[in-house]
Amino acid sequence: MKSIKKPQSALPDQLFAFSVRAAAIFVLILLTGIMLSLIIASMPSIKEFGLKFLWTKEWDAPMDQFGALVPIYGTIITSIIALVIAVPVSFGIAIFLTELAPPWLRRPIGVAVELLAAIPSIVYGMWGLFVFAPLFAKYFQKPLESFSKGIPFLDEIFKGPAFGIGILTAGIILAIMIIPYIASVMRDVFERTPRIMKESAYGLGATTWEVIWKVILPYTKKGVFGGVMLGLGRALGETMAVTFVIGNTYQFDSFSLFAPGNSITSSLANEFAEASSELHTAALMELGLLLFIITFIVLAISKIFMKQERA
């Protein structure tokens, strides 16, 4: 007669369930705590400057006058430049790897693109300052300034001395940094396109270009947009590389992309350890709060679109 096995205790399962639930709740508590601490630390600046903090360009620490316009402008413009450059390059990489590259070439290029994401941002910054900026000033800024003279709009955004560092340089370095992220997401979503859809299009006589634009992109557009937003979030939060090449000045005399500028992250990196007063610290914390809100919204949008793509 077989003995009846004693039922196993449910305690280990209960402990495991409690542990993972506690870990998930801890993340929410941590996120809420960070945001609340930023709000509390920013209150002196919020009370002193109110909403005008967002559109005031003066930043004078000795006089306790602070405005976020220059860092906000620098953050937005460098991120836009990065996307304008990175999105088409990433799209080309993803299409080549999924549709055109021979198998023997696909893996080496894919690994090389992914390795770009592993390079520390400070290395990008040092390379940008000591290698890219001098070459950029000599072979791009000077010819472009000469070419754009007298041309409306171009004359305004491409004027000024060719120092090499500035808003445009920071945007280009950011573009190089976010290409691996956007390209990887695009590659993943392109590979999810059902093979039968592409083969049916080819069977009807469609060219590769037509399959890309009329089959792959319509099917994956939400995932592509999510990948772009993910890259934008990465660009908004980058610190060291931007700090090296943006110029770190609060002057806002023109809209020239050659001019030095500042960003939220570079302002925090340069000044936080040397804040001279409580109001100065509060103004920097308010910059951090603005960056937190902006990146949170951007990444939330990215996650929403990526989730819709998987569905």
C-alpha cells in the first residue's frame, strides 16, 4: 500500500509572491520619492520666480537671478538636431540589416552598431572635443558659413566664428550616440513584419522600395515611432558628452547653431557642486525637475507605442 505524500507547504510560494510584489511596489515608491524630493527642493525657486523661470534667459548666480530658457532651448535644439540626423541613418541601417544585407555581413554590422551603445558617454565627449570639433570647424563650419551668407534663414542659423564647439556639434555627437538605440528598435520591429505579407507583395511585382514603404512601414509605424521616442529620451538625458562640446554659456544672442550654448544636463553637471546659495541650488533642482518630467513623458509615450506595436 502506497503511502500518501504529505502536501508541500505553501509558505515558500507565499514568500516568493510577497517578495516580487514588494519589489514592484518599491519601484513605484522610489519613483514617487524622487519626484517629491525634487519638488520640495525646488520650492524656493518656484516661489521666487514662478512660471517666468521657464522663459527668462538671465542666469546670474551672484545676483540670485535664474531663468531656464537657455538650458531648455539648448536641450530641445540639440535633441532635434540629433533626431534629424539619427532617424534616417537608423532607418537605413535597420532596412539594410533586415532586407538587403547578405547573411555573412548582417551579423558583423549588427554587432558593430550595438557596440556603439557600449562606448561610455565621456569617451564620446572627449572624442568630440579633441578630434571632431577641430575637423568640424575647419572642413564644415567655415565652408557652410561662406555658402550661407546672404541666403535668408540660412544666414541666421549658420553664422558666427567657427570654434568647432557649440549647439550643432553637440547635436551631431548626440546623434551618433542614439543611432544604436533607434536602429536596434527599428530592426526588431521590422523583423516582426509577417513574411507572408512581404512575399505576397513581391509576388504581385512590387519592388523592394515599394515593399518597404507600402508593407513594412505601415505595419510597423507605431514601433518605429516608439523607437524614435526612446532615442529622444536618451538624447534629452545625456550629460557628459554634451558638457564637453556645447560650450557651456548662458548667452542667447542669436539662433545660430554655431553659437555655444547650454543644456539642462550640462548646467547641472557644471554648477551643482558649486552652488553658491540656497536659491541657486533650488534653481538647479528645478531644472532637474523639468528634465525629469520631460523625459518621463517622452519615455512613457515610447512605451505606449511599443506596447501597441507588440499587440
